[in-house]
Amino acid sequence: MQNIQFEELYHSESVKGEKAAYFLRWMIILLLVLAAIVMVVTRRYVEALPYTFILIAVDFCYNSFLTILYIKKQLDRPWIKFVSVTLDISLITMNHFITSTFASTFAVATFATILLYPVLLLYATLRHNRALIIYSTIYSLLVFNLAYFLIFPKMDPNIIAQVASTDPMGQIYKSLYIGLFGISLLLVPRTIRNLISRQAELLDVKMQDELKIKLHKQREQQLIENLYKFVSKEVAQKLLNDPDMLKGKSAHITALFVDIRGFTKYCANRSADDILGFLNRFYSIVADAIIEHGGLVNKFLGDSVFAIFGAPDEYVNTEDRAFRACIDVLHTMDSHHDEFKSEFGIDLEIGIGIDSGDALVGNVGSTDHIEYTALGDVVNMASRYEKLNKRFKTRILFSSGIRDSIEGLFDSIELEYLGDHLVRGTSSERPFYTIKGFGQIG
């Protein structure tokens, strides 16, 4: 794709070079016309006038033809470059050959029009075609020396001896200069091509960098939007400012599980749309309460929600925040009970389990999929507390650590000790607590 763009650019510039030569040719025609007028007025070199008019006529007809192509925007035809260069060099050579024939034989070696050869080579370079430069150089040397050696026998030997540039060695030197100039011009298209290519590479790198920055900002924005679904805006911004917060470490957290009672039975005769609609409503209520109190919604596990308080954003009152979130969930579920009943046909009952303690938190997973989570006994116990609500016919169960942290903070809440019990997967009994008379909470 890049090479195609380069070729299009070089082609466009070569057409501009052809246009420049086209306008130069009109200037040369004008100079020839002025020279013819001077010949007529001064009556000098009148023998050369017919040949001068022929040169003017040929140049005029050819440039008029190019004018038609110019109007039609067809100056990009490949053959035009070579025909134009051939005609321009031939006419310049014919001009000083005629001058040498009818005015001074030494004009072929000293006439100012010789300086037009480098100019025409330069204009060939503007076409951005190395083959054209080589052809122009070789053809210029050929006709330049042909005209000289055709006139040389007519030159006065005495004058040749006095004017060094008129002898064959001087002609060779001039030819060498023209040839070296043409060879030097071969470097121009390559240099321009390399410069443009390098510039294009730098531009490409810049565009890639800008694209990376743009994609990074888009991903960052997407990450913010995703984080807002699971944590508060303040925590999301902290995570963006300090990604190291997600690295693995030990932290004091409160783990919370919320589960729907009888969900399997509910799903038996329901459509997928009904089930997903119900779950999304349930998830929204639970997630809003968790985020409101500074928690992280870690996972949606089918009919349950797992949340963490105290990581990745660390704070001291994790138990208090988690407990308040549970109270909000219970209140909201009660207030929406009739709504769930009428819309989804379910008597919504939930079970909540909470525990606090030290856990390993951080990003875990495979190369292709990584997620932030918490691992440890505190997570396992919170999950088991949630499941044991069925056995104790409660809606919320929590550990002594939670009880110790929240005791005395809620005047309207009375905590109830359910005794110490052995939990599956543990070697010692654990104390169980719940809220007594939750329906009386104001």
C-alpha cells in the first residue's frame, strides 16, 4: 500500500516536471521570435531567418499539441517525456549550429546557448525518471559534439590557437562537464525517493503511535466504564492512576456472598428471557448496594454474587461497609418482593454469608484471561455461611469477626448468637451469628 502511494506521488511530481518544461518551451519560443525580430530589424544574419522560423514553427506546433493534452490533463503519457527532451535538445543544438553557419563558426563552441544543455538536463530530472536523465545526457553529448565537429573544419586555426575552449580538447572538457552534471543529477531522484520514503516511514510510525495512544485511551475509557459497573467511580479512578493496586498481595478483607433460594426450581418452567431478565434485576440490586458502600463486585456465579470489601482499594472498616451493604440488599429485596412476584412469578428469598480476615488478593488466570479475585479461608467461610442459611432458616450468617466489628454500631439491630458449629472442611467449630428479628429493622 505504501509503495502504491509512493508511485502515485512520484507520478504526480513527474507530471509537474513536464508542465514546467512545457512552460519553459514557450519561453524559448518567445526568445527565438525576439531573435528573429532583431535579425529583421538589423538586417543581420538574414540568411539564417528561414531556418530560425522553421525552429519556431516546429517548437510552436509541438507545444500547441501539448497544450491540447494539457487541457485534457493527459500530460502523463510516458512517451511525451522522451519526445519533449529529444525535441528541446535538438532545437537548441540546431539554433547554435545555424548561428555558427551564418554568423560565426566559433558559436558552436562558445555560444551562450550551450548553457541551456544543463538547464534541459535539470528539467529532465524534474520528471523523476532516471532513464530519462541518462537518455538526455547521452543525447546532449551526441548532438553537441556532432554540431561541433561538423563546423570544426571551417574554423580559423589561428583563432583556435588563441581561444582554448574552441579546440577539440576544450570541446572534450565541456562534454565532460555536461556528462558529470548529468551523472550527478541521477542522484536526485534516488535522494528524493529515499527522503520521501523515510518521511513516510516516520509518518507511519507517528500514525501508529497516535493510533496506539488512541486505542490506549479507548481501552482506558472502556476499562473505566467496565470498572464503574463493579466498583465506585473513585475506586475506578484510583485503579487507573495506580495499576499496581491489582498486583498480588495479602490484605485484610471482608468477603460477601449473596445467593437466591430456590433458583433451580424457578428455572424449571421458565424461558431463557425470563430467567435472564430476573437475574439481571437481582444482580443490579445487589451490585448497586455493594458499590454504594465501597465494595468490589468480583463475580456473578449463576444465581449468586461474590463481593470483596477492602481490596483492591484498602480501608480499615471493611466489616462495617460489607454489613451495611447486606442490610441495604435485604431492605431492597423486601421492598421489591411484590414486584418480583408479579413480574417474574417468584417469592424471592436470598441467603447472605459474610466473613473477614486476611486473604491473598490480586490478578490470577492464564495468559489469555486474567481476573482480579481473592483467595483464602475467609472466602471459603463466607461461602459456607451463605449456604448454611438453609439449615438455620436464616437470611444472613456471619462470623465473630464481623460481630466484633459492628457490635454497637446499629441501635436498631440486635445480633443473635447461634452457637459454635463444625463447618465442612474445617477442624474446629466456628461461631455463627445472625440478625435477630430482621423484619423489625428500621
